[in-house]
Amino acid sequence: MKHILLFISVFLICISVVNAQSISVTVGSDGNKHEELIELPESMDYAVDSLLSNWNSKNYIMQGGDCNMSDVNPLYPDSVYIDRLSRIPSIMEMPYNEIIRKFIDQYATRLRKNVSYMLGTANFYMPIFEEALDVYDIPQELKYLPIIESALNPSAVSRAGASGLWQFMIGTGKIYGLESNSLIDERRDPIKSTWAAARYLRDLYAIYQDWNLVIAAYNCGPGNINKAIRRANGEKDYWSIYNFLPKETRGYVPAFIAANYIMTYYCEHNICPMETLIPASTDTVQVNKDLHFEQISDICGINVEQIRSLNPQYKKDIVPGNTKSCTLRLPRNYISTFIDSQDTIYTHRASELFNKRRTVAVKDMPAGSSRTSSSSGAIYHKIRQGETLSVIARKYGVSVKEIKRWNNLKNDRIAAGKRLKIYR
């Protein structure tokens, strides 16, 4: 209760939306007032049109069903919000203050279409989140963290370069086993990234033993949280270190609480989920050869966009099975078709779709022509005691004359310990 009382003692005189990226907060105590900006999570600035460009939305989600969505958002007194938050079954504390109220209002008014979209896609993603969180004994309310991180868009990329539902940076993703290269980005894999996020959250909790600090650290990094704790004289409570946090992180926990609220009480705000037509079940197969989505589409009759939607980790529509065994997810009713037609699928249009994967021969250099002196082919040989230029030349298959030219030597004298540049 102490942090709630602390915020009650800080009079939030005026909070208004300045633009889509921040809200202005006028705070004050003991007669001293000042205005500050709290940055909104990037996901709260996503236009619903950009979310709906996702194939899931275009082909599996549509407005409709028995629910009639209204543009009218009912107004409730503070006591109603306090009561509703208290009834959310959660381990994490769900306090209430005017900042949290403003974030709830954002979801219930300006972002209500986004909420409708996320409620629709939640039917597909939440079971994945719930399973991983349960295995690592993490509070189930954290399944709403990707709402703040990515608005449940597996292809979301932040301004800082974080990617996927859980918005991993490349470095952190690699620590937790998520591969990223030109063809594959496992940060976008809904299942792998979720299990990686669960391990990361578990490791952060081992450090802070406080879930509010954990999700704050998830947002801005442990370094910023540790710095804020030091500036707050060792206080380890989110609301106590609030003023020492980065601006976006100051709004992160309130946004998380608001997300839990709106995903629980959306009906009370006249918001309806978009109707989902996502396949009832999917399954996976292991791919051990390079495979293009168009090969699967042509032979199995699956829409390429559907394959992309179920496999967002493959950036160029290529499953790089030649590199390592890769997982391909398909609607369950297409799995047997794929297995029965594998030989045909792999050879279909292979020369066209993999035209950059060819074997080429390099002709021998014409007699008498000199070798290149480009730095890209250089190695450095450390001269050993007793070695001569002729010995070194024979070792690398070059001539003494070439070694002398590459190293600007005027005679054959060399000294042990020195290095010679050699072009092979």
C-alpha cells in the first residue's frame, strides 16, 4: 500500500494526450508542480491498418459474429476501476491511480479497434503463452506483456530494432537461443520466442524478486533498473524508483496493468473481438533441404500468405534446411499431403527459385600473369629462426620475387620474428 499512498500524495493535476507517442502529466506535491511527458509503448502507436496488414488479420479475422461493437465508451467512477482491478485473479499487484486510468482510457477510446484486433488474435497466441509461463511458474497475467510489446504482431519491429511478439533485440535473442541471419529470424517465431521470453522473465525474477521490476527491466534493461535503484537509495519498489526510470518505462507498468484490465473487461467498454477463422489445428514437419514457400504452395495448394503467417520466422520465404533441420508449421489437414509429396515439392521449380545456389568453376590463372595484391587475400607469416625467403615461398606456392614485391624488400635478408605479407 505504501506505493499507492505515495502516488495519491502526488497530485496528478492534468494528464492529456500530447500526441500518439506520449502523454503530458502535470505532477506536484507541497505546492510544487511541474509537467513531464511519459512516453507510450510503441505498440500503442500502431495504426490498426498496419496490424490488419498481417495475413492472419486479412484472411482469418473479420468484424462480425454475435457481438455488436459500439463506438460509445461508458464512463465509470474510480471506485469501479478499483473494484474490477481487485477482482482480476493475479499474483502481481494491480493498483490504481490516475496514470493507470489514463492508459485504460487510451485502450478504451483511441485504441479500441486495436483491442478488437488483439482480442481476435489472442485466441491463437494465448494458449502458446500460457503453456510456457506455466512450465516456468511465471504469473499468467504476464501473457498480456506482448500486447504492450508488439500489439500481438509477430512481425513487429521497433525503432531500436527489437523484433517479434516479445520484441527481442538480436543480442538478447541469441543469449536465449534465437537465431538471426539473412534467411531466418527466430525472434519472430511465436513458439520459440515465447519460451525464450519465459526463460528471460524467470532469470530477471531471480535478480529482482519483484514482478513489476521484472517487466520494467524487460522494457529498458537491467542496467537502467539498477541505476534507478541506486538513485532511489536502494529502494526496490517500482513506484519508489518511478521518477528515476526512462520516460517510456514510467508508462510501461501502468500500460501493462491497463492491458490486463481491458483484456478482461472489454465487454464493459462495448468492445467486441474480431471473429477468428484461424485453422482449428496445426502441426509441424522437419525440413532437411532448402525449401521455398512457393514450392509448397504449388504442390500442396496452400496459399503462400497462409504459410508466411504460420512461419513468420522465415524472412525470405525460404526454409534453409540445407544448413540445419528446420521446423515448418502447416494446417494439420495439409501435413499428410506434404509428407506424401516431398520428393516432388523439393524438385519443383528448384532451379528457378534457388538460382543463387549454383556450383561454379574458377579457371586457372593464365601463365605469366601476376597474382593480385588485393588486401582481401592477404595472410601474414611470422618468420621463424633459420627460415629463408625460398623456404617460405615454397611453403605457400609463390615466388621469392613476389614476396619481395609484396613486402617492399630490396634484398633477400629477413629477420626472425618479423611478419611477411603473403597473397595466396
